Amino acid sequence: ALRGLWPEVQDTCTSLGLMLLLVLFMGLARVVTRLQLHRFMMAHTFVLEFLATFQLCFCTHELQLLSEQEPAHPTWPLTL
């Protein structure tokens, strides 16, 4: 489906797809964590913070890769 697109657009679509999948997966992991670890407050809090930090780091890294893709026009990654 992405074969006819420019390489920059393919990379952008791939990065956005990865970020979307990660956000959905982390949301699912948070729900499972709330259901399974609600009794253990310290572990519950630690796991939720770890998941949020991992999501933030991953998405920041992907946006950094997108901005390095075309340094002359960084408006698209900055918009995201």
C-alpha cells in the first residue's frame, strides 16, 4: 500500500504507525496493571510510571528521527 509513496512519506507513515501502536499497547498495559496490581500500591505506582516514561521516551525518539529526516523543513515533526 505504501509502495507508490515517496520515501519520506513512507518513513513518516511507519513512524506514526509505530507511535500509534505503542500508545495503544501502553494503554492496554495500564488497564491490565490497574486490574492486576491494585492491591500492591508501590508496585502498581512503579509500573504505571515506568509505562508512561517508556511511552514518552519512545515517542520523543521517533519524533527526533522524523525531524532529522529532512532538516531543511522540520515543520511536520514539530507539529506532531
